[in-house]
Amino acid sequence: MSRTDDILDKTKRKEPEAKKWKVIVGITLSLILCTSIYFGILYFSEPIIDDYLENSGGYPSLIYRAYNVYENESADYSNSIFLFGSSLVNAGIRPDKISSELSQHGYDNLTIYNLHISMDTPLLRSLEIQKTIESSPKMVIYGVTYRDVVDTTMHSDERFTLVHDKLEISEDALFLYNQKELELINTEPPADYSKKYLLSALEWAVKKQFTPKTLANASSNTTSPPPVELDIDELEFNADGARSIVWHPEISNERTRYMEALLYNVRTLEDAGIDVVLINMPLTPALSNKISNETRQNFFDLLNDTGANWYDFERAYGYEFFSDLVHASSYGSDLFAPVVADIIIQEMI
Amino acid sequence: MMFTTIEFFIFLVIVILLIELIRKRLWQQIILLIASYYFYWCSGSIHILLLIFVTLASYLCGWKIWKSETLKRKRIWLAVGTIIPLAVLAYFKYIDFGITQINNVLGFFSPGASIPLLEVLLPVGVSFFTFQALSYVFDIYLGKIEHEEKFYRYALFIAFFPALVAGPIVRASEFLPQLKSKICITGANLQAGVTLIIWGLFKKMVIADNIGGYVDIIYANPAEYQSLYVIAATILFGIQIYCDFSGYANIAIGVGRIFGFKIPENFDMPYFTRNIQIFWRKWHMTLSRFIRDYVYIPLGGNRKGHLRTYVNLFASMVICGFWHGAAWTFIIWGAYHGIMLLLHRYFVGERKWGVGIKFLDSNPAVFVKVLITQALVFFGWMIFRANSMGDLMICIQKIVFFDFDFSSPITKLAVIGGIALVLLCFVLSFNKKIVELVKKIISFDYMGFFSSQKVRYWVIYIVVFVALILLLAPPETPEFIYFAF
């Protein structure tokens, strides 16, 4: 009989029934033991988790990065430009490229901070408005698109929970949030919240250990890449099928809390003396075709109501600008950099 | 109050202590009833009144059926006893769905016309406790059980907290006789119960909840993902729903077991079944037998000719789908399984396709049959999981018109690895010894094995699994999927 067979056949040998007190003692001791193991592991893995949260480049680290900028008390941001928005902004508006464009025009003293956070919406960004005011940058370039002001139900608890102790929300912004969000604002996150990142942090730590540095630096290639060849039929198919609320957003002239959040963010920053420039980010023709004229007009009205200067690039580029259905390629961001640099110069004059 | 919360375990320990302290059967059962109502109050608050109403109404109807001397009167009370729980279910679960459908029709004839939705909140476990109430009324009418004299015992049968919110659907004939003896918490039952609870928590909190995050992302917007991701998300959802629901059943059975109650099993390795008929005998077994005994057979079963049998089968499965939720996707899912069962019955049951061919009973052929059956089952999960009809169409398009991008190494690895694994299993299935060993490993009673170990070895199981649960479960545990039904 093989070893496996032997183990499997063990059930046939019934052990005598356990005494109740023994079972209770067993349960109690094992619970104490595994709780100790649990907290022990959490304690010893805390530095790895913190390192992951701050430096991995993933979603949590984008949140941390923004707050690190806001909370850097020694920094002087009076000659800085903050970039706000989602991954569309990260892909399309590249600080390094814009800085070099600005340098060519003699604006060497400006520093651009990429504070994009994936899946950002004005509602989530409103959590950071007071922090931004305290940092008092020279200007905020705020990349927006239609879906930002509809309920995409892609809310992130992490924007509330990860930086819970750093949140500063003014009383007049509280009307923006629903019950669940207010709970997140007002309730301390669980003590072991960071365990959520334990596996990812360990994976990241191992990867970091074994990734050769030459490979890690390989991405810092400065030569301009060619446009990405896209399968336009596939993009259009995906755009046709995409969930309506995300990519076929309908914006009415009735104000929703998502729209109010954009108004709040821009007006509050401007009232605090920070210039805000809104950019309606480029969309692929496949997605742009899904935007109705009524939605477009209502969105433009909303941008007008913010009182800030805004620029419309929604239909400025063709497919050659993009790397997929929504994001600009490196080639696209090269095209866009001088345009954004011109806007910055124009706004500063 | 969810099974996965610390509050539940404090509650459970208090109930166990009370039951242990009170040795009198009557008071033990009353304590359990109060505890069950408290549990429901914590989960469903004011809807507890609904639970009490359904309990009272079905008890009264059962009593009337039992007392009635003429068949006509019995039938009247059966009708009343059926209509009341069904009306409760219809109002709380389906009313807004019905209004939406009416509005769709109204909108077709006169745009702008619509009836406002009632926005009724779905009471937790309503689908389960109404079905238990129905089974009691039916069983008395059919003469399978006697009327329960003690109301508190019947109320405990309906409200028994481990199975209250998501089953298994226990029958009166299974539960009420167990109330005839005093509750005695033994060491063996405690050990077996805790073993099951921990295994259930592991399946739910570690497997299902972690998988659920990925599934949600892809199903939130399937159009943005390649076919391979949609297929992967569907497979993961199949695993998620199994681990979520069978995890709940394990906890429910485990808690029942601590008190010495036997709650019926709900799953018996459904993903290893070789045809769709056997799948339904092993998936959500207590619902399947409810549908069989109280829908399919009363409709005439297979006693009224071929055509009627098929109609009955199809209707039963559509009802089964609709029971899961008020949405077209659930109805289509039920209909899809109805068609599968119907085709199986026609080709295998009647036309005897493949019957008598020895090769089809060989291990490699059985392996292929299992693969095909599960492919069909998992396709059904896609229908079940899709957020809307629009999303469902996208998912189907994704699978029919593959948009695999083979330039990606991950896609290549997944496809080649998947095919290689299937081929390897197929080749290995020719070896009888390996097949026997795999069968033994699959069908091995692991829970029995762990719970029959000496306590000093058993604690290793607890320490390992509880530590894994604590470390690997997401910080916020989502509700059990079947809570929504």
C-alpha cells in the first residue's frame, strides 16, 4: 500500500471520542497561538508593507506620493505646478517632457509634480483640496474627462483609509459625500488594515531583490518612440460594448455631487489664490463618438461654471496618439507636451 | 450578523454556554429560538416581523390542513399556506422587477409613462425561510409529516440561526424529530463542528473573497478585457461561488453540529460531475430536491408524457433561476440549465445515445465528459454573474469571437499551459492506478479525518487554518453571495 493510501485509510481507524474539556482547551490554546503568530507576522512584515505602499509604484504608492508632496513642510511650492487627474493624465501629460519644453522657453525654475492617481475623480480629489491649499503651488493643471463627473461606482476606499490620519476636509465639503464615504472619513480604519497588502508586499520585495538593476533602469529610455499600431476594429468593438456609464457617460444639466465636487475643487483652489487650468483630455475617436452633443455641451457648461480657464482636446488627436482605448502612448505624450507647455506659459503671462 | 465577524463568534460562544448551563430541553429550545430571532434582528432588523408572520401563518395553515377532514378543506388551506409565503416572497423580492418590466412595456406604447418603483428592501434570507415554511405545509398536506404540536419548536425550525439566512433548506421531517431529544454538546460534536466552521471560513474568507476582487474588476467592465480575461474571470467566479456558498453551508452545518443537529449537506463535489443531471444532484442539493419535490413532481413530473415532462423540467429550472434573483440574467441562467437538462434527457435518457458503448464508460471518456459538463456549467456562471443583459451580450461576444492577443507572453503561457494540463490529465486518465488514487484523494473525507484526530494533533489543523484565515483574508469581508438571494 502506498503512503498516500495509508494516510487516506486512516479515517477507518476511529480514534476514541475526545473529552469535551480537552477540545475546549485545545480550541483556546490554538486560538491564542495563531493570534500570536498572526500579530507576530504583521509586526515583522510592517517595514516591508510600508516600503511597498510608499515605493512600489502601484495604486497605494500613488496616494502616498501625493500626500508626501503635500506634507513636505520644508518644500517651497511657489514655483511648482501640480498635475491632477487619473491615469489619462499620467499617460498624456508627462512632467519630464513638459519641463524640457518649458526650459527651451526659458522657464527653468518651474517644477512639475505628477500627482495623478489612477481612477481619480473630482469627488476623490476633493479629499486633498485643503492639503493642496496648504502646499500653495503656483498652478494646478487638472486633466478631466466626461466620466469623471458621472457615478462610475469605482470608488476607492483606499483614498480614504490609507491616509486616514492625514485627511483634512473642510466642513463645507462634507455635503459631497454619501453615508458610506462619511463613515470612512469619520471611522478609524482597522488596526490590521495593512495586512491587505501583505502578499503583494512580499511579492514585490522578492521581485525587487531579484530584478537586475540594469533591467529596472531600462525603461528610462529617452528616445522618442513611434506610434503604437492599434487594432482599430477591436477598439471600436470594445468601445461599442463598454459599460455605458463609464464610456458612454450621459451628463445632464442637473448638478450631481460628482459635478459639484469638480466645482468645489476648482473654486476652492482659485479662492485660495491657486490658478487652476482644466484640460478636457484627448479621447480616442471610438470613445469620443459615444459622447452625445448634449452631454458635451453640459460638460462644457460645467467647466465654464468652474470659473477657471479650460482647454478642450477631446477630439484633437486620432488613434496615433493612443496606446489603447483610453491612454495616450509615449508618442502621444510627446505630441502633447509642447501643447501643455504653451498653455502653462500662456496662463502665466 | 455575518458568520465571518467576531460578533458572531461571541454570540455563538454565549449561546453554547447558555445551552450547556440549561439542561432542560424546553428551555434549551427556547434559548435557541430567542438566539435565532436575535441573530435575525441583527441581520435583518425590522424584517424579523416578516419572519414571525410567515412562521405564524404557515404554522396555522399546517395545523388547519392537519385538522381538516375533507380533501377540499385541506386543499383550501394548502392554497392559503402556499399563497402567503409566496406573496411575501413576490412582494419583497420581485415587485420592483415586475414594475420595471411593466414600465418597459408602458414605455414602448407611451414614452414617458411609468409606475414609480417601490424600492422595497430585500429581507435577508427571505428565499430560504419562505421555502422552509412551504415545505412544512406541503409535507403535512402530502401526509409525509404530522403537525408539530409545539409552536416554539416549529418556530425554531423556521428560524434556526445557522441555516436561516442562506440555507441549507432544511425540511421539517429532517429537523423537527431532532428536537425530541435534549441538546447535549459533546466533545466529538464540538470537534467536528469547529473543524467544519474553520474549513468553511477558510473557503469563504481566503479563497472566495480574494478571488472575488479580481472577478469584480473584470465583470464591472468586461468590454475592456480580452476574451481570455473574461474566460478566466468566469472560471474564477465558478470557484468563488462554490467556495462562498459551500463555505457558508460548512459553517451552518458545523454550528448545527455543535448543538448536535444534523443539517443536510448542500454540495457533493459538483465540479467533478460527468453530466448536467448529476451536477444538479450535487449542487445546492437542498434547493434541487425542493424544486424536484415541490415544483417538478406536482407539475406532473415525468408521469404525463414526453412533451409534458420536458415542459415541467424546463419550467422547474426557470423557477429555480428566478428564485436566485429578480433579474433577467437569472431567468436566462435557469432556462439555460433547463435546456441542458432537457437535451440530456432526450439524447441520453430517451434516445440512449452512447448507452452500451463500453469506451464511453472508460476513464478517459469520463474525463472528457467531466470537462464538457463543467464547460457548460461555467458558461452558465457567466450568465449568472453578468451585471446586466448588456454585459452578458458582451461576454458572449467575447467568447464567440475570440480576441486573444497571442503576442502577450501571459496569454501564450495561459493558453499553452491550460491545453498542456488538460492533455496531461487526459493521458494520465488511461492509467487505472492513477485514476483510482485521484478518485480516492478527491472523495476523501478530509473533515472526518481532521475531526477524528486526537486533540493534540487536531489543534495543528486549527492553528494552521486560523492563522491562514487571519493573514490572507481581505480586511473587509464581503457578504456571502447567497445573502442576496
